[in-house]
Amino acid sequence: MAFSKIADILKVGQAEKLPFWKVILKDDMQDRNASEEDSFCRMEALLDAMIEADKNYNPALKSHSGMSGGDGAKLEAYRKQENRLIGSFLAMVMEKAVKMAESNACMGRIVAAPTAGSCGVIPAVLLTYAEQKEVEKARIVEALYVSAGIGQVIANLASISGAEGGCQAEIGSASAMAAGAITFLEGGSSEQIANASALAMKNMLGLTCDPVAGLVEVPCIKRNVAGAVNAIVSSQMSLAGVKSVIPADEVFEVMGRIGSLLPSCLKETSTDGLAKAPSALARKL
């Protein structure tokens, strides 16, 4: 993809009278010399992989470390109870985020969106939306184009790598991508999509990457829940008319700078942070 700024996507959309997702679709067609049908089918295949990963979740599986597995089923059971503070939509988002991230830890097939460590955020939001709102599959594919466009800009302006930018670059990026996607699904304008992604990323700035024992399990899996829920509330703020004072492109650039300022011990090396907590060090893996 050629876009290095959200502002450029908005400019093309305005000039050509195209929705956000179609600007990204056309760019993909040009970049890969592909037809519209080929591009759409390729994106649909990613959605199908997400659907299959969610469908094939196995609560009996445990990761090799024993630190993860089965929590998705617990959240599913809790969602079905009446005595909870949140509604069924958020409850299902939490459930699906954990299920997807646990599948990753248990060597299941997932979609890196944008990374394996953040694989639960976007599917949790989009699959829940598809299931509860009963929207056409094609509409969810269009939302994935929105996510892809935002993700590519973040990768160009900053990073999507925890080793390079901390967890803000992984969960933060996924949250910003999901926020834009669900804003689109809710009928938001391209400007509201950009605002939602900025609001989501701002809430994740400075998040460290400190996996226990160097494994993408603790605290990574539960952070997928935080990223997914953050995407939804950021989208709701944008749809209500709340604007990010700092534009999305500047927020993403700031994330990149913060990532470069984080010490290496907080960037996937497991030499500090939660990875150095006494209970983490005491684990025999």
C-alpha cells in the first residue's frame, strides 16, 4: 500500500468521492496489479480464517507453558449469566478476544492482525458485530479494508512490532485499526474513522512489551481484551462527535517516538516489567 498518512486517504476519498474502504481496495488493486474481485476474495479469505479460528476454539487445550488456555470458555459461561455489569456485546467481545489469543498460544491457526500477539482484537470486534448485528459478510470484509489502511499507515509512520515499539505498537495498533473498522460499520464518516483510531491509540501510548518467560501469553492475551474494548469506546466517542485534538497521523508518529524512547528491557526482551515480577521468575517452564 502506498499510503503513509491517514490524511492522504481522506484526501483521495474526498477527491474521488470514495468511502474509506474503497480507497484502500483500489490502492491494493494497483499495488498488486489485481482485479477488484481478486482483492476482495483475498480479504474475504482472511475473514474466513478468523471465523474458523473462533469456531474451532478448544477450551481443553493448554499452552506448553501451562499459563494459558480455557479462559475463553470461562468468559463464555460468564457472558450467559445475568449478573454482570456489561451488556452482551462487550461480554462477547471479551470472550472472543481471549479465545483468539489463546488459540495463538496453543498453536492454532490465527490471522496476525496486525501481529500474532494482537490477533484477538480485530476479530473480537468484527465477529461479534457480525453475529449480533446480523450484517452481510461483505460489509465485514469492507471493514477489514478500513483496518488494513489504518494498520499500513501506522506501520509506515511508527511500528507494529513489540520488539521495536513496545506493546503499544501491537495492541495499540490493533485497537486503532478495530476502532476505525467498527466506526465504519456504524455508519461513521471517514473523518470519524480517523478520529476513532486516534482516540484508541492515545489510550494505549506507552504500553510496554514485557511478556513473562518471553512467551506471547502473559500479559498479552488479556491485553487483547483491553484493546478490543478500548476500540469500541473510542469508536462510540467519535460517533458521538468527540474529536481527537491531536490528529491521527500525529498520534501515530508520537507512538513511534515513544517506542524509540522505551528502554530495550521493556520491548519484548522479558528483562523487566511483569516478566521480572517475583511470581513470574518463580515459574518453572
